[in-house]
Amino acid sequence: MRDIVPGCYCHHEAWDGSGYPRACAPMESRSSAASLPVADAYDAMTTDRAYRQALPHVIACGELERCSGTQFDPEIVRVFLMHIEEHRKLELLASHIVPR
């Protein structure tokens, strides 16, 4: 669990260095922890909240792309979007094969 502590602490750091709590320089924030802000943002956008309904997948992906290069590391966004699409295709396939 020690490996994820920096990511949890710094998940509001922006890729361009404008985030908090440390305002990391862009390359400094490029670590395995840099994927947590992307995953956290996607989850926050696609999950119902007390103050709003979940956004559709396509809108959340558009927001990640829009914020790529400023808020998020562009390479991590690219890889995340590729994998989330693969995951969604597998889920759809599984839902047709295995009765729920």
C-alpha cells in the first residue's frame, strides 16, 4: 500500500503544475501515481452524487481529453481511454453471455 500513498496525497496535482497540495512540476508528477487523478476524475464524473446524476461515459471521456495536457498527463489519458473502452467491450460481451 505504500506505493499508492503519494498518489492519494497528490491526486489533485495537475499535470501542468497548477494543482495542489505541492504544485508539482509537470515531469515531477509523472509517476505511477499520475494515473490516480485520471481514474478518480472518471469515477467522479460517472458516479451518481447527491448533488447531480452521473455523466454518460462519452461525456466523461470527452472531459478527460479536454483536460489532457493541463490537468492530466496526456499519455496516461490516452492509455486510460484505450483500456476503459476495452473493459466496456468485455463487460458488454459478458452481459450477453452470462445471465445476470
